[in-house]
Amino acid sequence: MVTISNGAKKIYGEAAFEVLAKAQELERQGKNILHFEIGEPDMETPENIANAGIKAIKDKKTHYTPSIGILELRKAVQDEVEYTRGYRPDLDQIVITPGLKPGIFFSMLATINPGDEVIYQDPGYPTYGSVTSFLGAKGVLVPLLEENEFRMNPDDIKSKITGKTKLIIINSPQNPTGSVITESELNEIAEIAEKNDFFIVSDEIYSKMTYETDHHTATLRDEGKIRSILLDGFSKYYAMTGWRLGYMVAPPDITNRLNDFLVSAISCTAAFTQWAGLEALTGDQSFIPEMMKRFKEKRDKIVKGLNTIPGFSCLPPKGAFYAFPNIKETGMNSEECADHLLQNAGVACLPGTAFGPYGEGYLRFSYATTLENIDEAIERIKKSFE
Ligand SMILES: Cc1ncc(COP(=O)(O)O)c(C=O)c1O
């Protein structure tokens, strides 16, 4: 009998898409659903970026490119990292990928052996656990606690290190809690990785999406030259989720191997997407502060609203566009509560447990929607508990 691979049995998906499917089924039945489940900005890709992509197609930029990306974009990433992270990576450290997610996959493929241990935040982005499991490695969870504003505590990390620890994955600003790790905590984590000789993968997809605080990176300590891999991308802060574009800054011995991973898996990132990305990085940047001003208004509204619902309490997130309210006092668990809101309030959100066991007692609301929808959702949720 033919059987599928062990890895195929162990890889898993994302609850956001399952909830979206359920919500769409209810919509087909004529129910009005307010969507707070999917993590993508509600703005369109800025005109100048879209036009650069269209121009690239018209200019016949529709062929294979080098697997690691076009030189023009890799140089722009070099400038970008220098400007935003405070160090200038060498060109041979920079690789362009179709979205940030392949960067997670490829950097884990390049560093992890079966039996290795991978430390990551819980609740956290499901891909880290899925790829860890696919590779036959062991996921070691660092709980994100509300009393620590959902930030990883470096002492917790120390207590999880064994001889098998190979990698820590850091995500800040964080999905699903919106927490932002401080500069000194990141320095401490980078020091721990250095002392105990393991890799760092730093998922910084929300790097330009902070409120009242700055973004920092744990990759600064070795400037991505020895053990750290910086991942960032265009999906969120340039509203380009469907274009599929991201970048990695990694030690040269890893980027050498990544070239062959990319050759074997994807050949290259779509050519016209890369030219659009060049415009994103080098063109007018006013879109981002404008979007963040709007997101801040939405954040303030949803946090205030959620805190008026009996049984709910919500800390103001410092980054990304997710609110992560505590719902323990409703007496329901996360799954029950999310389901209750979908069925009885027509509000689609995710149970905290979609992001790991420590998400129990919480919900995730993606507030990339209109202010009116936020008001309406809060009203409907309140009514559903009456
Ligand atoms: C933490 C995190 N990393 C990566 C991604 C995926 O990014 P991309 O769409 O560029 O692959 C997301 C998207 O939700 C995310 O929240």
C-alpha cells in the first residue's frame, strides 16, 4: 500500500482559513457576518506600487529572474535594512522570497535536523509549529503571559534551553497578541543565543506597524552574519498580501544553500512583483504613516469597545493590527466563545487556541476593518450575551 510521508502527516494549516470558510457558509445562507478573522490590511496596494507592477509586465519583465532575486531589489533591501535596523548587510546575505512565509520554511529547512529543539512563542503564528513538526523537530513553547504584556521573558527562554536547542523564532510585533519586545529584551535574547550557540529566526513582518513604541531587532547583534536570520516582507505594511514578496537577510553560508533551495522549489519570485517591490521600498512612503494613523484609531476603538463587554478585558496592543482580549470571565473557553460570536452575533474572530495552548481564554480580532464595523461588532457581541 502506498503511504504519504511522515512530514505530510505532520504539517498543519491555519484556523483563520477554516473560520473564514465557516463564516462564508453562513453568508451563503443569508447571514450578515462581520469579519475579524483574517490578518490582512483592508487598504489597497498604493497606486505607485501597483503601477510599477503593471509597467513591469508591459515592459516584459515576465521571465525568470535570478533565484535569489533581482539585483536592484536586493540593493534596495540593503539600504532598507541599514536605514531601519542600523546595520548594512552585505549583498550576499540578501535573498528575495515570494512572501515572508517561504522565508520561514526555507530558513528552518536550512537549519533544523530531526530531533532538534525549536523555541517559539505561544500563542504564536501557527507556521512555526507546523514546520517544526514537519521536520521531525520538537517545538518548545515559551508562554506569553498577559501579566507580562504578552512579551517573551528572557529568563523563561533560558529555562527551556537544552543540548538540543537549535533555533529560537522571535516574532515582534507579534501575531496574535500585538505585543512588541523591548530593545533590551531582544539584546538579552540575542546574547542567550550567542552564549548557547543556536540560530535566531526573526519574523518582522509587522516591523513598521507599531504604536507609541519603536521596532527593534535581535539580528543587530551579529548583523545577520553568524546565527541570525532577519525575515521581513511587503504583505502587511504595503498592503501587498496577494503579490507574494518578502526578503531574508541571513549568514552567507546559509544564503548559499538557500539559493539551491529556491532553485529546487520555486525557481524565483515573480519578476513583476519584484519590480513593484523596488518601487515600494524606494518610492513615496507616506502610505505607511497614514495607514498606521487609521489603524491606531481602530485599535483605540476596538480596545475600548471590548473592555465594555461583560466578561471581556483587553490590553492595548503595541503593534500589528490584532486585539487579543481575555474572555475567561465569560465562563466559555476560546473555541466556544468564538463559535458563540459567529453563530449568535455574526462576528467572525479566532479562538486564541488557534495559536497554541497558551491562547486558551483569549480571542483574536483582526481590526483591519472599518470603524463602523467595529462599533457594530461590539454592539452585536454585547447583545449576544444578554
Ligand atoms: C507573523 C507572521 N509571519 C508571516 C506571515 C505571512 O506573511 P506573507 O503573507 O508575506 O507570507 C504572517 C501573516 O499573517 C504573520 O502574521
